[in-house]
Amino acid sequence: MVMKRLLIFMFALSPVAASAQSGAILFDRSVKYEFELPERMRQRLDRIPTADVSQMLLLFNESASLLVLAPTEEEEDQTGLAPRERGMLIQRLRMGSTSRSDQETLQEAYVSFDDGSITQTREFMGRTFLIRGTRPSYEWRLSGEMSQVLGYTVQKAMAVQDSSIIEAWFTPEIPVSAGPGPFGGLPGMILSVSVDSGHTIYSASEINLTSVEEEAIRAPEEGEEVSPDEYEQIVAEKLEELRMRRRGRRRRP
């Protein structure tokens, strides 16, 4: 379904020149794994990935943005395992982890700039949830530091949200207050985000400023619909179940 929507999006990109207030940005996303690799596997699989790496496509215009998973080419495996076997191994390790980031994946995020709402689909422990709410309001502090990302001049901003430290680099040269997923609220497009010293990273790898048809930027509709509070309760309860199960296994003789 994501692939089908992505193809629709790409055809929705017009070759006609447009302002810097609409376009598509490809982001590389990296989320560090927090599961522990058993000792017997460490000795045999010393090149097991340390992070879940994927690409996401951000479509945006003056009124809204939509972030979706992008298909990627399969990379050559370096662990001695077939790609399918390696994927199954990582999935098993993630399933046994009590870390939220190991169990959860953001799949889509739609943000309306008009009313500040956000609609997300998140996969958590094999279930897909549709969550409607309000985009987080970040209390950004500008540091004055400047740099370059893909030829754009960017400025550094910092914020603390839910005890997480967020570092963002944004460019006023793309005058849209947006970024990957829930990140935004700065006077320009966010091209790079690092959460908790690199635990989660979004980094722009391609930028295409062009017209995007409005119908291509729509809120997702698939998934089990829950409120933000209901979703947080489900996550807390399921992670606690995993912890209890793990403690129970450790007590067995």
C-alpha cells in the first residue's frame, strides 16, 4: 500500500518550476536498536546492524506535509546471513526487547499547518494504529550556529521534549515551518534532526522543490484508530507485560 501511494506521489510532482514552498524531500532515518545481542551471536555476527535504517519521503506545500516510508534497494549483507534470515533474526530480537523504540515504527505522518493537527500511523508490536492529535509544540532555542546541508544554509536549534534532547538544523531558504514527521515549528524547513545524541536521526539526502498536487498530501486512514492518550496507555501496558514476562523467565530454575 505504501509503495502504491509513493508511486502516486511521484507522478503528482509537477516538472513545472515552483517556489520553495512546495516539494519533496527524501530523508535517511536511523533508529538505534536497544535489544541485547546474545553472547553466542556476538562472536559469530560481529557485523549485525546497530540501527534500523530506512528512507522516508516528505511531501509538503504551504498548508500541509506528509511523511511516508520510501522503498529502498536491498543492500548486500555483511553478516554471513541471507537477507531474509538476517531480517527474521533482527525481528525476533526486537520482539523480545522491552524498549519502545525497538517495538515501534512511525510509518506515516500528516501535519496540517492550518490547525496544527497531526495524523500518524505507527506500527507497534505487529499492530498498526491510526492516531489523530495535535502536533507537539517545541520550545526551540536558536544557538546561532550555521552550516550547510545539500547546498542550503541551515541554522541550529535545540529543544527538550518529554525528557528527550532534540537538535535540529533548519533552513529559512525553504520558508515552510515543517520537518520530518512531528518535527516543525521553526522559521524554515528542518533538514536534519537528532534525538538523544543520535538515538534517532533524520537527515535529508535529496531535495526537489517542485509543485505537488494537493490530493497527494492527505492524512492516512488505515489502522486501528485510537486517541494519543489511548495509544500511550496501550504502549505502556504492553511494554510492562514484556518486562513481567522477562522477569518471570529469569526466575525459572
